[in-house]
Amino acid sequence: RPMTTHVQTLDHGRIRELRLARPPVNALDPALCRALITTLDAAVADGVDAVVLSGAPGIFSAGLDVPHLMALGQDRQALHAGWGAFFGAARSLAALRIPVVAALTGHAPAGGCVLSLCCDYRVMARSPNPAKPFMIGMNETQVGLAVPEGAQQLMRRVIGPYRAERLLVSGSMVTADEALRLGLVDTVVEVDQVVPHALEWLGSLLALPRTPMLLTRSLARADLVRALQPENLDLERFVEGWYDADTQAGLRALLARLGK
């Protein structure tokens, strides 16, 4: 089994937990994305029955590593590779031959939300501090990025076209409870119950006759895999958009907020 510093592997019987482990916020740089692809492939190769994708308490993943991408400057090829690695990881989740649950252990903005939408089911943590609820959503427009068609399709297939439009265009983040009301997540539990609940949900799925369940699942998820095909992402246009004045201003403002 390939060990990677970026993704920790924990086996719970026949179910494998893959824990994103790139402190402080599990920012999705190419190394973390490649590690996720490698560990997903290894899970299938090792014959596990299902996967749980988890993060750190308080943060699932803050999304793409914007400081890393901004540091690339005018290197369009490296920028394309950075986005390509991320969507490669999303495709690996979407096309996984075995069920996979997102154990949202905390905030899941932007790319963190995208990865969760590639999973079969989403269990989200309730923040221990009601004044600071955990948030989820695709807040790309808030920092000056357009959301590619394929990523929009992921949101639409879960919460419906109009609700997806409202969230995507405004770049809104919603609390765990609001996400539950919208159907963006399937259940909300205490932080320490997120992984146990994911395992329990998978247990009920794995109790079904295996071949019919997996075949029905692959048919039901074909649209998800199609959404992430390169023609639905148009990364060339996306990379050009990265250098747009509005986008660069938004990204610089984000970097200032991150204190980088």
C-alpha cells in the first residue's frame, strides 16, 4: 500500500477511510490531488468494499491552494496542470467503482465542496460553536472565479437547477443546517460522529446484494462522470480567465485576507 504524507489511510474492517492530511486547511495542491488519486486507486486494488473521505476536525478542505496557484505567475502550463490535478482527483472520486462517502469534518468551501459532490453521500459536522457554524458552498464568484459548467452540473444534480443557480452566481456559503435543508448534505451530526455515521450508512448499502447495487449505482452516477469530462470543464478558457483583471484583483484580495 503506497504511504503518502498527504492522505492518511485508516481501515475500518472492509471500509477504508482516506483522511486528507495537509495542514493547516487541506488546501488542494497538485501533490495532495495526486495523493488522493493514488490512494483511491490503491483502495480499489486492495479490494476494499467502500471508502470514506474525511478531513481534519474543523476543516474538510479549503479548496484549491490559491497561494500556490498565484505563485505560478504567468506560467499558464503549470496553472493548467494545477487545475487539471484537482479535476483529476474529482474524476477519480466520481468514477470510483465502489461507494464513497464524504465525511465533512468542518468547512468545505469551493474545491472542498466540489469533491464532496463527487461522493455518493455527504455527512457534515455541526460546529461545536453555534456562533461559528461550519460552512459549505462554491464561493468562486466571491473571489473572482467563474464556475465551469461541469462543476455547476455537480451542484445541480444534488440540489436542483434553480437553487444551484442562486448559490453559484452569488458564491454563497451556507451553514451545515442550511445545507441539510437544501439537500446539499444528507445529514448533520456532531464532529466525532461524522466518520461513524459515514461507516454506518455504507454498512447498510453493503448489506445489499453486491452486483445489482454496484450496477445500479454506476448507471445512476454516469451523469456525474460525464460532467467532469474535459469538454465540460474547458480548462483552457478557465486558465485564460484566471488572468482577467477582475479575477486577479479578487485573488489578490483573498491572499491579503489569508495573510500570505
